[in-house]
Amino acid sequence: MSTNPPTPDPRPQGNTVRPPTLVHVHLSELLQPLKDIRDRDTPEYREFLDRLAADLKARGMQVPILAYREGDKLRIIDGLTRFLAALLALLETVPVYVYAEKPNEAELILGQLLANSMRRDMTVLELAAVYLDLKKINNWNDSTLARHVHANASQVHKILAISTRLCEQCKAMVAAGDLAPRAAYAISRLADAAAQVCVAEKFKKDVLCAQGVEAEVTRLLAGSKKTKAEKPLGLEHEGIALSAKKPTLEALRAFAEKFNSAVKKMKTAEDVADLPYLFKNA
């Protein structure tokens, strides 16, 4: 038995994984997987393959195939059914996420997530879940994520905001189709869950359209930003009260000095009535 230590994998580990590159290739460039454990001869599979082929012919391939380079060909590692359906549909080229070499487990998961992110039938919450997984697995920020999924950075931000900032009740409305993504994003700007639900209900009941929701949210945010009247500084001692608006330390010291000077000029209790005059001329 060999005692030599195993050769370390030179590829990045952990959160640093290599994303594949999206390309469109001719079907002749693709090789079928080395191992295929799925039974593809059942009537159920053939029926599904025929339906998928018809869908590909009508809409094209939504979820890219995953493959890695093997010489001048690409070896499929995920998406054999899509490949077979593309052959039946007589497609010439298909989208493929290509790795420079056979990926490790983390890189494969990354590729699967990237491929799923391109599905056109995903709900906004499903897409957000994929985006969040992509950010976590590769430590990406929103801009890097947008670049890898070939999406507009602003759109990625909005999708993530709907998932991460909406309250659960509003997210349920999005999932049920009662709250449109445009309105949902606007509502996600509100920090208060009760306020979110209130505006969302107005949209659901057709009281507000998406544009109306945006205007309502803008109005609510403007109202919350209005500065409240600051409470004046109040001092009280033995029936004597002092009130001041935004006093500085220098102003307080000058006031105390002037007040003390005026009080020293009073000789008897009756002189208290003269304090305003004495203070003014101190």
C-alpha cells in the first residue's frame, strides 16, 4: 500500500469556486455523459421527451446544459434529457455552461444554480432563492451576481429586495400572484411590516395599481422623513423654569454669566420684579 500523501486538488476550494462560461454551441460539439443511470426507455420518459422537444421547438432551451471541455468537445454532466430533446426538435445550437475542466462538487452546484437562474418560468421568489444561494456559495455581491447571470444589476437588486425585505404576509401574496413584482419592490422599501401589508392589500383589491403603489410608498417615506420638532431644553429648580431651543455650550455659559450678574444687583426680594431690566442691562 502506498504511503504517499494524496495529491491536493489545485483548484480553488470553499467559497472560491470557478463559475462556468455561458456559450451557444452546435449539438455536434456535445458528448453524452460517461455515466447515465437513468432508464430512458420507459414509455413515461419517451412521452416526457416528446413534450419537451415540442416545447424547445416553440420556445427554445430555457435552462442551459452543463458540460466541461474534453479535447475539442464538451462532455455533458447535467442536461442529457434537454440535449436529446434538442436533437428531436432539430435545434442547431443550444446554450451551455462550460467548465474548462471537470468541475468539483461546489463548482457543479454553482453551475446548476446559474442554469436554473435562466429559467423563464421561475417566479420572482424562486429566482431570488437561486440568487441568494449563488451569492452565498461564491461570496458574490449583487453586481458580480448580475454579471454572472447575465442580468441587469438593478433588476437583480429589486428581486433580492422582494425576497429579503418584504414581510412574510406580503411574500405570500407575491407567491399567490396577488402582488405584482413591480408593486412588491416598491412596498419592500417600507420598513414597517404593517405599512407593507396595508399598501399591498390596496393593490390586491385594485384600489391602487403598481404606479399608484409607487406613489403611495413615496408619500409614506416622505412623511416618515419629516423631522419632528425638537423638544426644547427644559430646566427647573424650586419653581424657576428655563426653556431653551438648541442651546450651545457657549450660549449657556454666556446666559449663566449674565443671569448671575443681574441677580447680584438685586438687594431685596422686591427687586425680583426688576430682574428682566437688570438682566437686559447686565
